[in-house]
Amino acid sequence: MNLREWMGRKKRDGCGNGPDYSFAFLDDVSKREIRRKILKAVAIPGYQVPFGSRELPIARGWGTGGLQVTLSLVLPEDILKVIDQGCDGSVNAVNIKRFIQAVTGVRLTTDTGEATLIQTRHRVPEEPMTDAQILILQVPYPEALREVEPSERVTRRMHAEADYSRMWLYLYEDIVKFDEITIGYRYPVTVNGRYIMDPSPIPRWDIPKLHMAETLFLFGAGREKRIYAVPPHTPVVPLEFEDFRFRVENFEGKACARCGATDTYLDEIIDDATGRRLFFCSDTGFCDKRCGE
Amino acid sequence: MKPLLEIHGLTKLFGSGCGHCLPGGVSPEEGNRCGRCGTVVGCGDVSLMVYPGEVLGVVGESGSGKSTLVRLIHFELDATAGEIYLNNGKEDAARENLLMQSPFRRRQIRSRHMGIVYQNPWLGLRMQVSSGGNIAEKLLAAGWRNVSEIRKRAAFLLERTEIPVNRMDEPPANFSGGMQQRVQIAKALSNNPQVLLLDEVTTGLDLSVQARVLDLIRNLQRELAVAMIVVSHDLGVIRLLCQRTIVMRHGRVVESGLTDQVLEDPRHEYTQLLVSSQL
């Protein structure tokens, strides 16, 4: 039985046909809980709100946090885009997209400008987003302090007391050893001048897009059972020293081999046949759009 | 002169307490452990004052509550009762009992105004992090955000505590016990604390190293005029460093006064025993 057959099968109680589940798969009580937790997360920017992560037909750690946030927010009139590391066509993105469409019937798109709801893994779209859109990020490790403190109990106390000197010390030691901050992705940020937050494994390139944005950013970690948020117009500042500033990735002299873009985050790909190094836009939807024009 | 640090009725009970021993723990005549419920008085109704630039000694046998007292002042333990006031020098500042403040506020006060040196360097230092990094941690907690300034300050402090500056980026795990102790002192002094807490700093060091560490502490104290609370069971250390001394037993203060007076002319029988049992 494939997904569509399973969902179209007779109801378990035998009374009539139709799906054996609510709109958007999750039952109303679950959706209500998740929405409540989202509201709390929005009210306390950067604070990790625990939530009762539900079982889904995909395994934890494969985007279930983002998926639950999406399912609890999606409306029949929404237009959905799902990306995985910028790509609309990767297996993870396609599976999540097809699942959501099967349980809601919403329209799908690859155009960032058209989508009202975007679920993403490890990238923020290149195209600027508006206040009519919501970006939902899948998060594997919501705790930014995990690198310096293994105990959840202690990290919660550290957040409560804004005891962040060990995180700063981690950066200081990095500078002493390597003369620069070596964190490549999951770069810790201070949200609204209070909580240090893990922005999910987006590249440093995407961090400035979170700062004072028009869009609501929601972060869901299904395995770790946490939801957090960056509301619109919220300061998001990467940790940096006065004499060692935060930098984004440098793609100087490189351009997308397909659309020629020089102002996007590029993936390096080695051509199997020729062995040549090629660069392509990581955001495929944006690249397609440019090529089409 | 206004006292810098004021402590009133500081009490710490380990255990739930019972009708027999509440509220202040068992009476001092019975010792420090309640015979009925087993509640131990870590610190019982301790009151003291430390004035700016003064060095206060705390002596007593092991288990008398000296370290508990220091840990309560450093907010590492939650007090059962009592009041602690820190006078920050501003005349108009509101007098706030620090024990009633939020953990967030207490942490701020601790990072900005206090320093501590433990008997065991493993408690005060991160052994895998560079020595400069250990000092940096304290400065970062106090809000420093400039790497070159942090390194300048760390180098200055290490130089003052006689650690070769070229070993600044080595972890303290590579150092001898005396050096580790001096790194701890540098770390404790890094934020220009108002109060420095020294908990048995020379215990476990050999005699010549003890002398150098004590010399260093005395010189730094004279120069920086920082107020200190020195905990020790070694009367020699107390005699060398402290102007005033309190004697603790069973978690209570049994005698207090000028150091010379307490050591030369002890009144309480326990102090007499302590002084006479010196080798």
C-alpha cells in the first residue's frame, strides 16, 4: 500500500470513506499545543521552548521538528516550498513536500517569492522574504552551548543566568589557536540582546538575513523536542570580538556556472568527467529563476 | 568608614532540620550535628564586616565551616538564612541583601566584584584551556569583548604573578602546583575585584613555594588595596596576612578580634587549644 492508497482507505470505524486523520495529519490537540509553544517562542525570542514532539511517518532527525511546525500552521490556501540545503529537488525535501501535499492538498512551488510557507533544511533562501511569509527551519541540535557543556540541566541554568562566558571563551581559544574563529556553520548568535541561539546549521552567509528581517523565522527540533523563534524586526547578532569580526564566506572571483550569479552562496562541485571545479548556486529555485529570465 | 562587606546572621544548614534543632540548628554546646534529625550546621549565625583594604582571617579546624562560609559569600551555596551586603562605594546606591537577589544578578555581582582562589587549582581553573584563556574567561564574564585588550591584561597579570608571559597559551595542566596557584591568583584579580576570597591557598605547597605565594599575595594586597578574606588553618599564614581574625568552630564564630590579640591572648578555650597546639 503506498502513501496515497493508505490515506484513501476506509475509515477504521467502517463509517464511510475518507482519510482517517485530520487536515494536515496531526490531530487538533497536538496542533494546538504546538501553536501555543510557537506563540511562547515568539514572545521570548531565542528561548528554546520544550514541546511534546509527536510521532510522524518519518523518523526523528529527518526534519520532524520543522514538519510539525509546518503541519500545525499550514492552511488549505497556503503555497508551500520545501528545500534541503537550498535544493528543491533533494530526496528529503521531495518526501516532506509530497507528504504535506498528500495530507493537506496545498499547492507546491519552487519560487521563493510565491510561497507563503517555506520549510528548509540548513539554508535561508537568497531572495529577500516578506512579512507575508514564514520560514521554518529544521534543527538537529537546538542547544548552542552544547559544544561547551554536555549537561542539559547546566545549559538551561546558563541560559537563565545569561552565563555565556564559556561560549565566549570557546571563541577566544579558537582565536588563540588559529588566529580566527573557525566555526563554519551553526554560528552562535545573540537574539534580541539576551539569549544565545543556535541558528541551525545554516552557513555564516545566511546569518545576516536573520537580523531585523521582515519575516518570521521558526525553528523546530523534533528529536530534541524544542521550538524557538526569531520574530520579525528582531536584532540577531553573531558573537564577535571588537578586533575579530564575524565574516561571511568569501566567494570572490567565483560565479555560478549556470546562471552566472556572483552574489549568492555557492556550492563547489567537481565535474566527474573533466575533474574541473565548478561552482553552482546552492539555492536552486533562485538559480532556475535567473536562468528562466 | 563604611564597611565594604557586611554579613549578618549567615546560616547554612545541611539537612531538613527538626523541632529539636530549628531554626538556627542545634545549640553550639551540642556541636554541629543534630542528634535527632542529623542536620548539620555548616554555618551558624555568622556576622562579620570587612572594611575597604582590610584583610580578615578565618581560622578553625577542618570541618569548622570556613570553606562553607567562603562558598556562601561567593554564592556557590544557597544560604538558609542571613543577609550579605556589598557596598559598591556609591553613596546613593540602594542597600540590597545579595542573598535575596536573582541568580542572574548574583552572577553579575560575582563576575564584576569578587574573586576567589581555591585550595585546589582544579576547582578554580580549566586545566585544558590556556592560562591566558582562564584569565580571559573572567574578563569575558565581566563584559570584555576585545581580544588584544584581554591578552594585554592577561599578560600583565601573569607577569605580576611571576608566570613567564611566553607560557601564557599553555594550559595550567602543564604547570607545577605553585604556578597553578599563581595563575589562579591572576585569574581572581583580573576584574579588579572589591573582595578577594582566599580558601587555603598555600595548603599542599612546599614551604619555599608557600613563602613565595604568600609574599605575592601580600605585595598585591598592599599595591591594589583589595579587601580579602583569608581562610586558613595555618596560624602562620593568618599572622602574616591578616589584620583581624575570627575563629570558627562547629560552624559558629567563637572569637574575633585583632589578629595579634587573638593569637597572643586567646580568650575562648578552643582558641587557646588551637594556639597552643601549634608545632
